[in-house]
Amino acid sequence: MSDLLGNRPQNIIVFSSGAAEKCGRLGKVMKKLSDHGHIPYNWRTLFANANDENNKALLPSLIKKIPTFDFAVIIGDKADLVCKFRDNDTEMEVMRDNVVFETGMCIMALGAERVILLVEDGVRIPDDLHGINDLGIMHVYLENSNKLDDVFETYINSNKAKISPVVIGASVTTADGYLDNFLMRFWNNLDKGYTCNDKEYTFPKNVIVKVLVPETIDDNLRDRINEYYEEKKLESGSIIAKDIRRTIEFKYSIEGDTMTVYDIPSTITASYSTVRDILNIEADDSPDGTAKERFLQKETDSFIFTLDTLMRSRMKKDDARNPYSNTIIERF
């Protein structure tokens, strides 16, 4: 699973106050992320294509663009002074208010495990961000360079295969539908045999299903699927029975006593339409050329994670034909 979800560089949005940018702290964090193989984006790039540079509508751009990233890094430095609650004579150094707001947006869009707060020593951080018993978001002091390296390497790599239950997109729904409408129906009806070229056959003792998830989703996906099936020179099989409402169709090859079924979930194209619609939400900017690519990468990751999780939760280990152990998810 980690190999399927974790091989590509992670797209990371970095938020900070203007002060962190001016003093060079933002640039240093961006460089350190790059050094660890990630792709960092300065928060200003979210608004780079604003239609009116002097009057930017920031909120709509934040709403639609933050979910296109894999992780968010927040620089919480000493940006403002406020009076301590119920003690107006005590001043505290705190994060810029808009950075706190953006932190909350990132948590809701990406999940707490994918938001990293870099704290300057002496800055008061809201209690909700610390959490209880390590259930808050990851936070580390800016001054601790070794810890930063560990977070940008170990923490990100260990969490990039985890998909947050906070989901925007179609992949979770399509994965659930694919499991019910194809995988479960296929495995539950092997006893009925199958037909190929109008001839009836029984399934061999060993059956393997390879679910091939596209590396990229685009307008040409269906054509690429058809070309793949033709190149593999696969046979076309069907499970037909009176008690099955809809024929179960599949592509396969047989070698010895093993049948390998190849299936590319074409329903994942729903993610393409959903991402396109989300990124077309009206906002005061021009199209972001890389947002769709980032978002669709996340959609394929989410599809794989959801399908794998659902299979694990539904399949019983003592099944005569254990569908989970005989279903392999691969990249296509």
C-alpha cells in the first residue's frame, strides 16, 4: 500500500506572515522542503493570477486551492502582540491572525495529520492546535533544525500514505461503488461459471484479480484503457445467471491453472469531472495550471486507499475464496 501511495513527490503549500518572508525564514523552509524531495509552494502563488491585483478576493481562492495540495506547512512566528485573556496588562507574542485562520482551513481540507506547524520559540499557540495526548497537529520549534529535518523526512513520508476522512472529490464514492458493483459481485458468483465466445466454462481453481488504477486521469483515459486491453490480448468473459440482475463482464488471461482478471475502474473518471467542477468555482483569479494535476494525483491516492480499506473491513479471513488476498491493486 505505501508503495502505491508514496512514490511521488508531495505538493506542499507553505503559509507564513509577511515578516517571515521578509526575513528569509519562508525561503529557508521552502528550500529545506525541496532538499527532502518535496514540491513546496509559497502561499502567494495561490493568488498569483488574481484578476485585480489591488483588490484580491482571497477566501474563494483558499477554499478551492488548499484541497489540491498533499500537506500544508504553517510558519507560526512572532507576528503580533495581544493582551492575555482576562489579564489586560500582560502582552503575548502570537501568530498573525490570518495565518491561524489558514491553519484551520488546512486542517479541514487536508486532515490534521497533513498539517505541520513550525513554531518560533516564545510564540503562544492556541490550545486547540496543541490538542490532547498528541492528537493535535504536528508542531515543532523552528530553532530545532534537526527536528525539522526529521519532520520533513520521516513524518511526511510516514503520513503521505494516510488519507484523511475529510474528503473533497469523487474518489471515495467511486471506490465504494466499484467494490460493490464489480469486485464483490465477481467474487460472490464464481460458482456460476462464465461464458467466452458463446461457450460455457467453469472458473479454474486459482483466480486472481488485478485492479489497475491509472497514474493519471484525463480526457483520454477511456481510450488508454481500451488500448491496454488490446495490447495485452485479453479474452472477454461474462458471468450470466438468472439470479444476477446485470451481467458481470471482465477481461482475463489464463496460464496453466491460474486465471488473471485485469480491470481498470473506468468509474474513476468521475473524479476528473468533480475536480474540474470544484476548480471552476467562481473566484477572483485566473485558472491555476497545476491545480488540476495536483488534485487528480490526490484523487487516485484516495481511490486506492479507500478501496484497500473497504476490502480489509468487508472480507473475512476464513472465506473459502478469500477475495482480499486474491485481489491485487497496482498502478496503471
